[in-house]
Amino acid sequence: MTTKINFNGQIHDELNISVLDHGFLFGDSVYEVVCTIKNQPCFLDKHLCRLFASASAISLDIPHDKQWFQEQLNTTLSAAGNLESYIRIIVTRGIGEVNIDPSTCHRPNIIIIVMETSEYPESCYEKGIHVALVSIKRNSRDALNPNVKTGNYLNNVLAKVESNKLGAQDAIMVNSLGHLTEGTTSNLFFVRDGHIFTPSLDCGILSGITREIVIQLSKENGFRVEEGKWPGEELSEADEIFLTGTIKKVMPVSHLDGRPVGSGKPGPVTLKLMRLYEFLLKG
């Protein structure tokens, strides 16, 4: 695997960053994950728009425009020379004093990590994965809004730890009101009687780029899609469950809390959306 790291416009094979960077000290950073198709960044403009929106939401001024990011990313991809790449773009608050006051940070650090893509095993898509409805709650929109993609992911980490202990491959979280939200790094959909349901942004979720595209594909292909608020128990009545994300794409769920979802294998709606999304990606 070839990994290249672009640090403020300079490409490195390895990188050490100051322990005084507030991204390290306080999770004071924003980021995006991008995949490639034919080694070209997929939906890059959407990702960069969300990166800048996240930075604005935490009053972090990015010292370059989107064109700079596109140029640096292309240069880093060429240097890596991978067949397909995983890309992580990070903007930290930068080096400052060891206190939470961001005014001591005078220059953000921009890190672009490019490495060979590591895809989920094909068996995950053929058989579906196991998930667990965990006790860890999704962050409140009134505290740290999950729609802002920051480097502060501790509650997601704890949810993943709990799902691991339960023998599941991912966790599904609810919010403080008990409404379904999302997985640790993916959006949630479920199907009942051929109709597709997904938690609304009001529940406190990330406005996922793959989520938006899957909703659009669903509507274009005659499915009824409803965004709303549902208690966690609603998932037990689902015929199908699937997750969406940049790396997961459309990931079927076969078991919830150790019990089969529907027939215990990917259902017809999920399979169709998997095909439609793959067709879109490959053009």
C-alpha cells in the first residue's frame, strides 16, 4: 500500500504533527473522507462544500479556496499512484497554547491523507452485517451538532466499543429523545412494506452525501421515501435495514441485536439500491 500525506502543500511519506495542535489536544478540527472511482475523487465538490460549511460552523477560517484543495489532492493522488485511493482531508485549528481558547492558534494546519483503498469484504454485501442498538446516545444538536463533521467523535467511538462487546459489526444510536439517528460512521435506512424510511436531519444526524444520493435514486425509481422521527423499537419491525456512507456505499444489514432482519439476508429494495448506486458510481 502506498500512502502519501500532504501537509500544508508539501507531500511526505510520513508525518509528525505538533502535540500542541488543537486538533490533537481538543478535537478542534473538521474533516471529510472521499473515495475514488478510476482514481478520480468521487463527489469531491460536495465534500469540499461540506468541509467549508463545517469549518464555518466552528468559526475556523480555512486559508485556501476549493480550487487549492482540488489541485493539492490531484498532486497527492499522482504521487501515491494507487489504483484506487482512500482520501481523508483534515483542517485543524493549528498550534496554540494548552488551553481551549482558539485565539491562540494563528494558522490552521491542512492535512490530506491519500492511501490505497481498503474495501469492505464482499461477504458484507452478499450476506449483510450485524448491528446493535446501543445505549450510547448521539450528540444533541443543541450541543455539538452532528451535522457539523468535526474531529470530535468520542461518542461514536464509545458506541462502536459497545457494539463490539455485543458481537455486532456496527452500532445504531438514538438521540436523547429515543429517536433513531444513525450508525457510527453511516446513515440509517429501513424498509417496511416496500417503503423506505430514514431519520430526518431534525433527529441530529449528519447530512450524508451518499444518503442524499440514495434518497434521490430511490425517488427516481418509484420508491416512497419518508424522512421522520421513529423510536428505536421501530427497527425491530423492519423488513430490511441498510446503511449508507462514502466507504460503505449501500451496506445491507442482516441482523439487529442478534435477531434476523426480515429473511436474514439482503432484501429486494436494498439489493436494487446497491445496484443503482454502483451503476451511478461507475457511470
